[in-house]
Amino acid sequence: MSAFSYLYQNYASRFRGAVVYDPAVPDTINLATMIAGLEDRIILAPEQLGLPGMPSFSSVTDLRELVREQGWDASGRALSTVSSASSAPARLHPR
């Protein structure tokens, strides 16, 4: 039995969704862990989304989208930065 199967079989009612990290950007694992703890989500690797028997989650936060939107490189740093007093902070929105 995989770790996911065990967690889901025993604690499915406690998960409010999933958060997907980006394997190309290791820092997203730390971010996924924090989000999962705060929002009662389970952490998934991208390849786990399409596995047979994987449940459909009503809410998925995909950190790969954040990486693309923010222009992070593999070190977790932004490739380009914009500084402006009026810039709003990045917000995570589950899809």
C-alpha cells in the first residue's frame, strides 16, 4: 500500500483538497507542506494526479502555476523582479 493510499483510506474526511508541488523547484515542497498544514490538504507530486484510482479533489492548488506566474528558477528565486510600492503580493488561488 502506498503512503497516499494509506492516508486517503484512513483520513479522507480530513482533507479539504490537494496541493501539488513542482519537482523542478525544490522549494515548492516546503511551500506545499506549509499550505497543506494550514488548509488541510494532501501533498501530491504532479505525476500522482493521473494515477488510476486517484480521487477527484474539489480544490487543487498547483504550485507549478505559481512558479510559471512568478518566473521562479530551479533555485526558487524569481527570474525577474518588479519593485513597486503599489504591487500587490502574490496570492494563491485554488482551482
